Amino acid sequence: MLGVAGLLLLGLWALTMMEVVVTGRRDEARPASAIVVLGAAQYVGRPSPVLRARLDHAIDLFKRGLAPLMIVTGGRGDGDTTSEAAVSRRYAMRRGVPDSAIVLESTGRTTRESLQGVAAIMSARSKQDVILVSDPFHMLRLSIVARRLGLEPFTSPTTTSPIAQSRDQNWRYVVNESLKVPVVYLFERNTK
């Protein structure tokens, strides 16, 4: 009996990992109310290569006219003097995104906290549809959390992130996400 349960759990984990990979390869970018860029590390006011890849992808979506608003997320890490969102804003403005089109969610330090902030920002709008931009491995969990917070998410992963470019590093993140997704799916509360 224990062996059957173990095989069942292993099979469910394998299916989850497959779904993380499949969702990460799907680009659902379409017209929406906002583009949401999930934060990543910044170094003394400069975006890390991972954050820069996410921002470049979001800026491209913005310039294609897919949304009138870009929400950049990410709080301050320990010892930081500025937030990931503030660094993202400066980077996007230098690349032609008008300040009036950028909204900061600068308190979130986790995926859930950042998306809670986005949901609060979007609550004043009539539509809750957003394009979520992050690394491919992150897309499935992002979309689950966003739906639970009342958002209508469309995923659009960046393919130029150093994580996505490195096979070994990418697989480590995929395995990590395949363990997080069931926890989020089972225990995240629906707040809508």
C-alpha cells in the first residue's frame, strides 16, 4: 500500500513538473489592462541580468501596445537602499516607457506579496486582466496565485533570462517550482 502511494505521489510530481515546463513555454500575451513585471535582484540601483531580461520583455510588450500600464514589482532586500520596483521604473523610463504609464508595487518581497499589491492596484479598475512577465519556470505558480487574488492572468515568459539560457540552472528552478506549485495549489486561499 505504501509503495502504491509513493508511486502515485511520484507520478503527480512528474505531472506537475511537466505542467511547469509546458506553461513556461506558452506565451499568452494579448491586449490587457496592465503588464506586470515580477521583481528580481537589483545591484546598487542596477537591475540584475534576470531583472533586465524581464524588463526588456515587458518593455517590448508595452511598445507593441498590448497594455497602457506597466506595473513593476519588488521591495527592498536586506541592506538595499532602493526597491526592485524603483530600479525597474528607472530602467523602463530610460527605454522609452513614460513615467505616467508606470505604477510601482514596491513593498512585496515574495511572489504572493507582490501579486497582492498588484491586485490592490488593479482593484480600482473595471478590468482585472494582466500580462504577467517573469522567467518561464515561474509562470504556472504566478498564474495560480494571480487567479486566487482575483486577477485574470495571461502569462508571457521572457526567453532571454540567464536562467532560461542555462539548461542546468533552468532545471533546478523547474524542480524547485514543481515542489512549490502543489503547495500553492492546495493551500493558497482564494481571496476574491
